[in-house]
Amino acid sequence: MKPLNYAILKHFTKVDEACAEDVIDALKGEYGKFKALNRNDVISALMTAEANGLIEETKFEMDTTGTLRIYYHAHEDGASTINNYIKN
């Protein structure tokens, strides 16, 4: 099992785009018992990945509960870097 932050990054190499809630839903089967698999910690991981140039924001929207969802994707160079350092 990869560290959670690695799994979060790797997820973006497998999807067109995702928000924190999408990441949580995708990883909760394997990482559901991890305390850091929550909205705030995943958003922090996504913001760090964006600041490091691995992913970039694609859009944002408000969901039906009024929660802001920010979507990201791994651009070509980011996905290449992720895949280079984090093997399957």
C-alpha cells in the first residue's frame, strides 16, 4: 500500500479531473481508515501538489449544499513527474 499522499497524486494520473470529494470517494475503499482521508487534509494535499506544479486547477463550482468544490487535473508534465516517482 502506498502512502496516502502518493495515492492522492497517483489518482490524478488516472482521471481527467477530480475534486477533494472525488478523491475521497475513490480512495475510501483502500484508505478509509486513515485519519487524513478527510476533506480538509485532502484539500491541503491538493493545494501542495498544485503549488509544486504537479496538478492545476480546472474549474470550481458550488455543490447543492453550498460547499465550494475545486477541480484539478494532472497536466502532461505533472502526470509524467508523478508516474516517474510513484510507480504502480
